[in-house]
Amino acid sequence: MTMNFASPHFLWLLLLVPALVAFFWWAGRVKERLMTQFIQARLLAGLLVDVSKARQQTRLALMIAAVAVLAVTLARPRWGYGWEEVKQRGLDVVVAIDTSRSMLANDVAPNRLDRAKLEAIALKQLCKADRLGLVAFAGTAFLQCPLSLDDEAFRQSLEALDASIIPQGGTALAEAIRTALTAFKDKNDNHKVLVIFTDGEDHEGDAVEATRDAAKEGMRLFTIGVGTPAGELISIPGEGGKTTFLKDENGQAIKSRLNEPLLQEMASVGNGFYLPLSGARTMDTLYERGLKPLPRTDSESKMVQRFHERFQWFIGVALLLLLAEMFWPEAGPGSRFKVQGSKLAVALIALGCLLPFGTEAASAGKAMRDYQKGRYDRAFREYERLATKKPDDARLHFNMGAAAYQDKDYDAAVKQFSSSLATPSGTDVKLQEQAYYNLGNARFRLGEEQSDLEKRKAEWQQAVSSFDSALKLEPKDEDARFNLELVKKKLEELKQQQQQQQQNQDKKDDKDQQDKSQQNKDDQKNQQQQQQQDKKDDQQSQQQKQEQEKQQQEQQQQQQQEKQDKKPDEEQQAATTGKPMQMTPQQAKQLLDAVKAEEKTLIFVPPPTNRTDRRFKNW
């Protein structure tokens, strides 16, 4: 296990050690010389009889050692480390660099391409928490480096760019924009930012339209003009190390000019702005005005190595050395010299400074003893009291969770294990693995207490996730693996139970539907029987009525026959006497009844209806 220092520049203080040795040696010689000047030699030996020179030297050595240890303490020694997952908040920025041969013009030093690469490095240094990607383009474009927080990967991808990296010549700005859009494949809330370094010689002619389409998808475009409007001849290395100029098909040397109007129009359509690459603060202006004001969101996390600082041990050693120096007497045993009161006061102050550490340690020890004796509620309260003073101590939250779990307070256990994982100091991989393991156990027990199967299923699924996290940190943890398989098995049984309950419910619903259908059938049958009975009664009533009408008709016919039989006699008598026949009231009534019986009812039946109504540049 190697040791390193967080602030190694403080180690130069170790140069004080030989300086102190030289100073104390010189002070001792001066002190002896002065003593001989003011005190006679025969009296000096008697006065210093109880003083030990070796003890004086020991005290000086203790003081020098304390100074050396304090110098090492200031350098913050570290050994041992853990891995911590760190989430960063930043933007997603794609840098597109024109690698066409027009970027070899040297109207900006050293040339356009090299200057663009240097500015891209400066932009990466400013965007420390942002993900950066790289697109190279000329006659076509490709993603050189995906979006990443890896500074070294971006730098190496950038260094690999040159004018020959893309064989197809030209400047396809639209293709660069469309390729940059493919880099933003993550569906998150980050702003999509594209920064293009180019001289603006668009040989395709559809850059503005491509920018407009990209802006509709939420991408913001910033253009950086590399070159000068006056332009410069494109110089390329020739044979024998000589420099030649790029020529067109007519043999004329090509002068490449910065196309600022196009870049300004693209930036305006892309909701950004245009900056010419001039001066030393172009990237500072881009970041301050364009990128820094944009809201940040959580981006992907990365594992960061955190070293464990051990300066506390060195402070303790330095205090012990100073205390030893204070109490170490200059005279031997039985001397009449005593410890000076000022030094005793300093020692008591030092002990008072160490007292809180001892009290806190004693309190933590008391909580552990309560835990070991099964007094989990008292241990929880003691750890909780300590956590109020040190809320970022992951171990205190872990111990609180363990006490709550043993006390069967699974809600509190889940909360404390989660807090242990969330605290900034929870960087110990072993502690994280144990916290995930215990969190999985607490989630499982909490799920067992749920009567609602859906809530139980949710808790057990979170338990599976916790055991998975524990195994990722420690793949050899067989207990976590066993618990993971057990919870998965319980989840399968729970799913089968839910399916069985659903099937039983479906069967019950089907039975209820069948019973309801049978009841409807019985009701229909009873209704039909009632209708048949009513129809039968109507038929009987109709028959009786018909019989009565028949009897009346027979009676009327008989009466009419009797009238006809009497009519000749009456007519003869009327003819003889010349008087009209008189009808009795009874006869008139019988005549009206007979006429009424012969009346027929006319029924209107409507008639049936059948109606139905429906040029290429290589630089």
C-alpha cells in the first residue's frame, strides 16, 4: 500500500528540521558562552548540578520531531482508496472541426486547422462538467469521439485530426450538422449544443436548411469563423519538403476566404451566435455568453477514485510529542525542579482539546454495547444523536439502519441504509456493498408485511435491485447471491399467486354471468308462459264472445224470419185498410241491433316500401 499526499507542496516545510537543529545548536553555544561571562566557573558547576544535558537534548529532539510530523500533516498524507460514483451536472456539447484542405491556410497562426484544435482544447478545459463529443468533416462527416466525460479520450481524438483524415475533399456543413445530431442519442433534458470551427466554404449549399431542421429538434448552433475575409492561399507540403500552393483545374492558385455572412446566418437560425476566431479569449467569450447561462441537468455518472486521508494519525503523534516535550524534565530524578505551571496549563488545554474525541468515541462505544446486548432501540437513539452532529457520516447511518432492522422497524432501516449510500463520505466500497446487502434484506422484510400484493411486488423488486448492486461491488458475496435467488423465486411465486387470483376472479365473474344469464332465461320463460296463458285466456274469451254473438245472430235471424212471415199479412192488411204499419219499440231495437251486427271494421295497412339511403471542389 503506497502513500501519497493531497498537498505535497507543504513538504518543503521539512527543510525547517535541519534549520531548527542548526538553530538550537547555535543557541546552546551562545547560552553557554553568556553563562561563563556572568557566572564564575566554580559556581556554575554547582548551579547546574541537577541539570542533565542529555535530557535537554531529548526535549529538543521531541520538539523537532513534532515540527517534522506537523509538516507532514499539512501535506495531507493518504493511503488506501475507494471508488465513488459521482453524478455531474452539465451540457452535451459536440465540437465539429473542418478538416478540409482549405483549413491549411495560414492566415491565422500556425494554420487554421491547428488553431481550431488548440481552441477546442481550451473549450474542453472550460467545460469541465460537460460531456463533449467530436465530429470531423470535409466532403463528408463522421463522429470521431462520442459524448463523454473522459478528457483524455477527447484530447486524443482531437490530436488525430489532420487534413487527410477524410479522403473526400470539400466542405459539407450540412452533413456535419446531421452527423452531430446522431451524437445526441440519449433522450435526456440536456441542451444539445453544436460548436462548428470552419472557414464557412460550403460547397453543398444546404447548410442553412440543415441548421433549421436541427433547431427544430432542439439543437443550438454556435459558429466559430477560422480565417480572414481577405483570405489566404492554401499551402500544402510538396516534394523535397518544399511548400506549394493548391491549384484548381485551370492551374490557378486557390485563395480561401472566410465566409462570415453564411456563418452568421447559420448561427442566427440555430439560436446561437457567431464569433470570429481572433485574440486569446474567443473560447472564454463563447463559454460565458453562450454555454454557461444554459441550465444544467444531471448527466451520466462516473466512478472516481477517492483516497482515504490519514492526517489525523499524524496530528495525534505531533500532540503526543509536544506533550512529552512539556513534561520531560531537564533534571534527573530527585531534582528540586518541578514542572512549570505554564507548561502544565498548556498540557491541560491540549487534553481538553482531545476530550471531545474521547467523549464521542465513548458514546459510539456505548451504542455498540447496547446493540450487542440486544437493546436496539437505545442503540438507535444513541447513533441518531451522534448523527445530528455528523450528518454526513455514512457509518453512523449504516449502524442506525442495522439497529432499526434488528428492532424490526424496517421502514427506518430502509431510510437509514439509503442515507448511508447517499452521504458524501460513503465512499468505502465494502461499506457500500454491505449497505446494499442490508437494504435488500430490509426491502424484502418490508414487502412481507404488505397485504397488498402489488405493494409487496414493488418492495421485492427493489430488493432484487439492491442485491444486484451488492454483487456488482462484491461478486464473491455468496450471501447476497443466495438472497437474490431467493427473492427472485418469491417474486415468481407471487406472480403465480396473482395469476391464480386473477383466474379465480375471472371464473367467479363467468359464473356470475352464467347465473345472470340463466336468471334472464328463466324470466323470459316465465314471461313466455304468462303470455301464452294470457293468449289462451284471450282465445277462450274470444270464443265465448263469438258463441254469444252467434246465439244473438241466430236469435235475430229467427226474429227476422218471424217478421217476414208476418209481413205478407201486414202488407195485405195495410193494403186493405190503407194505413202504414206501426213498429213497436221492441221491434225497432231489434232492427238496430241487427244492422249493427252486420257492420265491419276497416283496418288501414300502409303499403310496403323498399327505400335505401350512401459541380465538385476539392478544398
